[in-house]
Amino acid sequence: MGADNSEPEVSDSLKTFGAVLKALRDEGGLTQEQFAPRVRYSVTYVAKMEQGRRFPPKELIPRVEEALGAPAARVLGAAYRTLIRKAGLASWFRPWAGIEEEAVSLYTYECRAIPGLLQPEPYIRTAFEQRLPPLSEEQIETQVAARLERQRLLTERPNTAFSFVVEQALLERHMGGTDVTRQLLDHLLEQMDRRNVELQVMPLRRETHAGIDGLMYLAETPQHEWVGYSEGQQSSVLITNPKDVSAMLQRYGKLRSQALGHESTVSLLKQMRGAL
């Protein structure tokens, strides 16, 4: 997912973060000149962060803890997580990200890349480093942080049922090289140990396949209504028409019956891991 730090929503979030930082500094009784050396940044850099003109580095939070204490760091950390959720997610993806956070069931079929919720950091970093047009180092760090933050759903929502169906070709691709693929396979096996996560691999060769129309994302809301989502090049579609969502649910149900079961998926991943 792309990020455009010039978007008004992101700018507002930066200003909000800057206001929180300034309030915490003031509460600590420090001027910018006194605060800057304690967090090991220049006075100018601190001023720009407080004005919402510079994206804060992730190292700021532990440095604030050293300078202002743990309570201040917790407050600033919460503001930072809110910031990176918005800054690191493409504008066209944010509506779905909001639905994800409240869903009681989430179904995902992917044929392009490993689903974002299941990507280990090396895989995430590889994906963004290969983006075109190229991203700056700051943009890459923002994107990586946002995706890792989004993955907290798997642990923070233990009562949400997560189902993933991924094409075997995505694992065979070895994106990022052997080491990244090894970490990916290890990570997927770890995620499969979670009670609320089900991962199935669709074999390379399958005479019948219900996913020929492409990727599918489906969410069950707290009101037990289903919503669909699909995306393409720099765009997305939120699907709410009951007839269309019903068709997606039928296709996803068929995909689950066609993909490898739990034991067979685990066996395949271990086999692929051993062959590296």
C-alpha cells in the first residue's frame, strides 16, 4: 500500500502528534533547547516535529522515556501508532483497514503477494524496496511500521476468526531471496499455531479453481453483516451489495474446499522450508 505524506489527513495527524509531543515537553518543564539534547536531536528537528513538518523516527519514543519518563512515553507511543496507521496506509486502503479493526471474521484470498497480515518484516521490507516509483528510506520505514502495526490485529483480537487462502506460487517465487523465503515460511508456520488463524495453500496444479476472478477480502462486521473488498493498481472497491457479497462468499467457500487442509498445508510449508 502506498503512502502520500502530502495528503491533508496525514498532515493533520502529524500536527496532532506534534501537539502531543509539545504538551508532554511543556509538562516536563523543558524548553526545546533543553529537550533536544536529551532525545539526541537538534533543536530545529524537534521544532519541526512539534510543528507537524517532520515525520518522527521510531527511536523517538524510547528517547522520550529517558527524558520524560514512562507515562509520557506511553502517551506519545499511542499517538505514534495512530500516526503510522494513517501515514503508512494508502488513502484508498484506509476504509478497509477500519473495517478490519472491528471485524469478527476476516477472509482473505491472495494471488499477488502474501497477505499483509501474515508478512514477516523482511518480506515487507523487500516488497516496499521494490516499489515503483521508488520510495525514499523514510517512506519505506513508515510503510514497514504501519504494516507491522496493522498485524497487531492477530494478537489483539483473539476472538476474530482469520482465514487465509494463498497460492503456492507466491511461496515458490522466493521474493527477496532464500533467506527472506526461509523467514517467511517460519513465520507462516508460527502464525498457524494461533487458534484464531487458519492458513490454506492452493496447490500449483488444480483442475478446478474458484478464484479465477482474482483476489478477495471479506469481513463480517460486529452486526454480523458481510462486506467485500478488492483492489488493483492504486485503487480499490468496497463491495456492500448483498448479492455481490453473497457471490464472493460462495467463491471463498469453494476455494477453502479446493485448497490444502491444515495438516497438508503445514506439511507443504515444512517440506519447502527443508528444501531451502
